[in-house]
Amino acid sequence: MAKLDRERPITDRGVEDFKFRYAGLEVTYRAGYSEIWDSGARSYESLKLLEAALNHAVKNLSETSTQEVGSQMIRAIVFLSASAVAWKRLLEVAAAYCNALYHEVFDLLIAPTFISAPETTIAAGNVIAAAYKQKLVAEHEAIAIEQAISQIPSLQVIVRYEKPESIRNRLLMCIPQDQIRSEELKELAHKLIEAEDVQRNEPYHRFSTSVRSFSTEDWMREEGVDTKKPENVEVLEAIKPLQAFEQKHMNGTPSAEECASVEHDLKKLDYVLAERNPEGVLSEQAHGVLCAAAELF
């Protein structure tokens, strides 16, 4: 974890953290936009080491004779973690090897601020879906998961891409409708399905480019941004070439010539952000695009 902090230091800009409890002890979550940059072309040695440790823990947890060793490894990773990317990676492995890791990460799934954080929401939803599909969820665990999901709109959570109510709905729909225990949540799920308002649990950073059919401006307007305000127009225009660059190379590495061709666009967006200092969702989107495009270099 210390190596990750050296490889990918978190600047003061946009830092958000909170405390929650795991296995009866207090742990820290420190946000860092890894829902964007962790999907880029660059590979971090620290994350390779983390992945190796997690895979080794899964192997131990899959064998009766070494389950305790595997459990101790997961707890060590949890208590040493702070950066959101480590939490995200843990949940991604848990979704893939749910039978081995579900009970190790269960405490995470009942922490409302954790499952609603932008870096971990998608992965948490995938773990929940996998656990129900594999029939791993006991009655008391199902009730606790539902309670955590229900609490999201009433708590102070990190809001970056969608409102707390939308996060709640997204996670709720990861639970099979016929396995929802709460009458209130059953009714909500029914209404969402009836209204065809079911949110697919897909990555946020593709939301405005490949998943959503409407433009970034449409999304900004939906989020309450005045897209006709001159300074906001300038930011939105500066975003466009970098979005196109990121989308083109989402699954590959750009050539040196292609990187050189957008260097001016990177500097321009960075300058515009410093000069115009946008707020709220526009600032978050612009900084996210800047980070994602820079990671492809």
C-alpha cells in the first residue's frame, strides 16, 4: 500500500475520505478517481503486487487446510488499505471469486458510505449480484445488505456521478427481485422496473461516451449545470478532444505521434480549469477526463 502511495500520490485536489468499520475496527477510505485511471493503459507495480496477494489469498481460502491463512491475508490487506483503488481491486477479485471471498468482504457490503463511493459502487454491486446468484447470502446477511442500501440517501456520501437515490437504486437492482426481503424495497424495485428506470451496473467513466446515447452537455444540463454560461462553454469545449482521444484508445495504447497530437489539448484543458475554476459535476468531469487522457501517455 505504501508503494502505491509513492507510485500514484493523491493531490489535495478532490481528496475525500471517511472512516467506517470492518470486523469491529475502524478503517479509512481515501477517494482518488481510480474508477477512471485504474482502467487506463498504465500498469502500476504496486497493483500487480496487490493482485498477486489477493490471488494467493483466494487460493488459500479455497483449501480447507489453509483457509485461516487466506483470511488473515485479506484482513492484513484491509487494515493496510486506505486508497480507494485497493478497495476497488479487492471487490473486483471478490466478485470473480465470490465463493471464496464473500464472507471476507461481507462487512464492506453493509457499510453504506463504502458501497456508495464512486470507486467501489460498481464492484460492490457486482459482488452482491454474484453472492445472490451463488446462493451465498444468509437471511440475516440479506437484511443487513438491504439496510445498508436503504440508508444511502439519508447519509453524507461522496457524490460524483449520480445522486444518492440513484446509487441506492443501482445497488438495489443488483439483488434479484424475488429475493428482496424489505417490503419497501420490493415496492421500489417494482416501480423502477415498471417505469423502465433500471440502472445497469456499468462503469461510470464510460457513462458519457459509450454507455449514454446523449452528449456530455445533455448530461451536464441534467445535473443542473448551465451549459450556456461562457466559462462553462469554454470548459466543455476543452473537454471534447480529450474525450475522443480516451474513447479511441480505451482498450489500447496510443502511438507516440498520437500522444503528441493531443499534448496541446491536455495543456489547454489544464489551463482552462485553472483559469475558470468550474464547480461541482463539471469540475469532476473535466478533471476525470484530464486524468484519464493523461494516463494513456
